[in-house]
Amino acid sequence: MTLLDLEDLDHIALGATVLGTGGGGDPTLGKLMAQQAVRRHGPIQLVSLDEVADEAWLIPTAMMGAPTVLVEKIPSGTEVLDAFRMVEHHLHSRAFATLSIEAGGVNSMIPMLVAAHLGIPIIDADGMGRAFPEIQMVTPSLHGVSATPMAIGDEKGNRVLLETVDNFWTERLARTATVSLGCSTAVALYPMQARVAKKALLRGTLSLARRIGQTLHATAAHEPIEALLELLRGRRLGQGKITDVRRQTQQGFARGELDIRGTGPDAGVSFRLAFQNENLLFWREDQPQATVPDLITVVDEQSGRPVTTEGLQYGLRVAVLGFPSHAQWQTPAGLALVGPRAFGYEIDYVPLHAST
Amino acid sequence: MTLLDLEDLDHIALGATVLGTGGGGDPTLGKLMAQQAVRRHGPIQLVSLDEVADEAWLIPTAMMGAPTVLVEKIPSGTEVLDAFRMVEHHLHSRAFATLSIEAGGVNSMIPMLVAAHLGIPIIDADGMGRAFPEIQMVTPSLHGVSATPMAIGDEKGNRVLLETVDNFWTERLARTATVSLGCSTAVALYPMQARVAKKALLRGTLSLARRIGQTLHATAAHEPIEALLELLRGRRLGQGKITDVRRQTQQGFARGELDIRGTGPDAGVSFRLAFQNENLLFWREDQPQATVPDLITVVDEQSGRPVTTEGLQYGLRVAVLGFPSHAQWQTPAGLALVGPRAFGYEIDYVPLHAST
């Protein structure tokens, strides 16, 4: 067990934004809310799955919706507690801890808020090892874990509880409810006992995020990108200037594409990136270089700091980095759930290190 | 307490279709399901509100969605039991009885199915005295009763529980969930204790529906329309031939308008009717003759049998009848909730007997 203080939250939020591959929302607001909760209630216990009794209930928490909306529609901070309690009420059980179902941006911080407010631990694990745009896109789906009972809360006090026949129906119903409620909600979902979580979750995600944040802070003055590539065993996919961003908020998602004109070693090369909340595909001269589920992160060319999809804009000088995804995602079942075709692209997964 | 047999269900389904003012769906399928349940489980107890202890819980049940879809998407019969039990589970209470929240077509029969299956009574009351297209459009709304906890079930086994800040939010969330689930669902909503129901509900609706059905059967050979007008103290608004029907299924509603060319005493007169699941407005030569919340029912010119909005078609010879709505609907609060403006029409309520 480790105690997380204000600085740890800074590091985790930054590191989770790297893992978030542009998605999960800008963590700033979530971090400020979590830090305020820590100031009031004290540091948060970070607990590894091995420290938890098999029968203990864990309830992940998150924000759901288009990050472009989240920036303008400020959560009250109580809707996520409402959602958490609604699942507890439905289970007739108290949860031992909460956790991040996705490691991206704001969703690394929302469970911190819950943990601090309720005085419960947060588990050092997540369900993606990165961020993804849809509910069923988590490793628990590969282990037959149901997303429901799932609760949805909004800042007005509306609450919705779902019990569905599969996780695709959960996504469909939760998405339309979220759109109805203003495109951004708080959710509690995938409640599971630790016995199941020990197989179904990816371990150590928050510790890794903290290490990434620490690395970026420590190396701010010299070679931050190289340090990041070494820590995450990644590749530099390209660097250049953003020359066009095409985006739309559609059915509760922030979708878009952007063009990058290469600079430095990549001078004269054209790159293209497609995103749907998260960065999904990266092309060099129309050849796919990196594909989901591998991690594609856009960072500032100088500072190495990650740029979220809503921060992408014309003229920004960036490097695009690729990191290999967790081995669970590279199985046939994993690729069926989160490979390029799951997002409507007619191309196959290109393993990061096999690309040229 | 009265026992309802197969013939009573025939009469109530027919009478409720008259009160349904074209909405609530064709009751045939619901009636067949309810009659099958009565054959298996025995007659249903019809209980008046006065016979129920104040603290007893009552949970109304219904189908929700566009009736045009309901005809093709056959319910399994278990989704309404799922929804009913989900509300019970959430309340941590067993319900004493169910009831019709609306008196229209299929929604007079769905609670019969629940009552027969679960061996519980049905209450002789409803929340509209007719049918309306939206959840908040019930007399309990005028008494501050919440539609939630409300449960929604589909034929696949998906279930949604709502707890909302007001009944407009319930309508919005339940409607989008229903559209997501294929435009037709089963619901349990407005759970209330009998103490509240005694003020908030309209009494005697099922007895009245039965009397309407008996009247239409008994007078099938002679003057059925006159008998109906006498029983419900209504007016004949016009008669003629349907010359055009314009309809669309939009956001989970069956919306439309139709034109009638007058015949007999109305020869040469043009009539127009607007509906949105239910018949809402009736014009004679562009002058409103009857307006929601008063009841506007289209019946076959010969048999006096009601025609639902999905049965409206070119060439049909019909009479259009108007019946005064319950006094609760004619208050300022009632008209704000279900007057013409609540449906987006820029005209005021025209009391039925004040029109020319």
C-alpha cells in the first residue's frame, strides 16, 4: 500500500494522458477536483490487487462522453458518488475500493475523487492499459465480466441503472443516455469481486502512469521524448507541424482526422492521424504505421508533454509516438474487440514493431 | 372487488380504445396475451382504490414506444414482469397491485397480463382517463408524484432503472432508451402508495371502459354512435371519408395529420385531424373544434368501433367524436401539462362545449 499525495496526482494525471493516447479528456479539471478532495480528506491509499481479499467488491468509476463537452460542462463532483452508491445499493454490498477502468486523462482522476471522498482505497490496475472510446472495450470483456449493474449520474441529480444482456448493449444504452443528459455523465460500472479482478484487470497502471509523469518532470530540460520512449519501449513515428484538423462531435464522440507535414528528419513527409476520442490510426504517406490497440500519442515536440485530441490545432509542432499495447489486446479476441475493424476501418492490425 | 373474465377483457380492450383516442396501440395483441394468462391463471381481481390499505404499494405497468412498431415487434410477455420486479427490488417492497397508467388500447391490457401472471389485483383507476404520448402527462404529475423509480425492460432481457429530478427528465431518458431498444419497451413507473394514489389517480376508468365495450357490443346493430355519445356525454364533431393521411415515426412517436372530406350532414365540409400517437386537434374548415386534453376519437361510421392512429387509412368512412376530459385536466396546471401548447401547437385549449 502506498499513499498518494498532491504531487503524485500531478504525475499520474500527466502520465495517464500519455497512456490516454489523446482521449479520456483533459485531466486538468479532474485533477483539481481530486487534489481539493485530498486536501480536505487526506492522501489516497493506492493498493495492489494482491493486497485485496478475493471476496471484496471493487467498483470502477469514470466520466463518460465527449471530452470536447466535458471542458465546458463542469461536473458537480457528486454525480460520480451518486453513481457509485447506486451500484452499491443495487448489489446490496459495500465496495472495498474503486479504480480507473481506463487510464486516460480525466478518468485517471475521477476514481481519486471517489476514493478521497469516501475514504476508500484505489486499486493499482485498470481495464485498458490506455484509453478507449467504448464501454465494452476493456479486458474484463475478454474474461466474460459484465459491465452491469452500471449506474450513470449527471450534475442535475438524474440517475440511470442498467442491467444488460451484453456489454455492447450497455455501450449503446449508456451512450444514448449520456447524449440525452448533455453528452457528459459520471458512471460506475464493471463491479467485480477481487477474485475476478485479479484475472480481468491490467496491473500496475497507476504506478506506471506516475513513473511516466515523474520522468517527464525530471527530464523537462533534456531529451524528454527519448526518456519516454525508453520507459515505454516505444518508437518515434514521425514529427512535424499540424497543417489541418477536421473534427466533429457525433453521437457523443469527438471524431476527427488531422494532417501533419513532416519537419527535421521527416521533412517532406506527409502524415495522417485518425481519432475517435482516442488516436486510432497513424499513416506515413498513406501507409499505416501504427494501429489501435497499440498506443499512438501526440506530444509537444519540445517538452514531450502529451496533447489530447481536443488540444490538437493547426500550427502545433508535434512528435507522434507509438507504444506497444498489452499482450491481452494482441490476441484474436482482443483484436476483434479493439482492432481497427472494431472502429469501422477496413484495415488489419499492424503490429508496431513490424511496421517500417 | 370484481372478477374479470375473458369477455370482460374483450369489453375493456374495446372501451379503452375509445378512451385511447387513437393511441396506446392496437389492443389486439395485448388482449390475446392477457386472455391467455387468464386462461392459465384464472380471472383477475379488479379492486377499487377504496378497498386498498393506505400503505400498500401500487406499481403501474405499460408498453412504451411507437404503436406502429409494436405491431411488428412482438413482446415476449416477460419484459413487463422484469420491469415490475426491478422496481419492487429497488423499493425493497412488494407491490399489492398493478394498474393502467393510461387507459388507451394495449396499455389497458398490459397490467392485466402482470396481474394474471403474478396473482395480484388490478386497480380500477388510471393516470389519464384517456391516453397521452408522454410519461409526464399523467394526473400524478399534478400531485407531485415522481415517475421514478421507473424500470424499462425489452424482449431481449435488457433492463434500465431511472431515478430522475423530474418527470420531464424521465420522459426524455426513457424515450431515448426506448428508441435505442428498438422503439418499443415494457415499463413499470409511478410506483406509489395507495394513500397518494387515492388523490392522484382518476377512479373507475376500467369499469367505464368495460361499460363502453358492453355498449358497443349491445348496440352493434342499431345506433352505436348515439349510445356512445350518451354514455360519455360527447358530441359528434363530423363525419366523412379520409382523403389523405400523412405520417412519420419520429423520435419514437407516430406523428401525422389526416384530411377528411365531409359526407351526409357534413357534405362539402373539410376536416383535419392532427395526431402524435393520440389524436390531438380537430379542425372544421380550419377552425379548431376540439383540442387536447378533450378526447377526440375516430370511429367507423357504421359500427361505431374506434380506429387507432395506425389503422387510419385513405378511403375509410368515419365519424369523429369528442368527449370532455376529466376536470383535473381543465385546470391551469392541467392545461400547462397537456394542453395544445404542450404538444407544440400555437393555439389555446377550446373547451369542447364552447366550440361551434
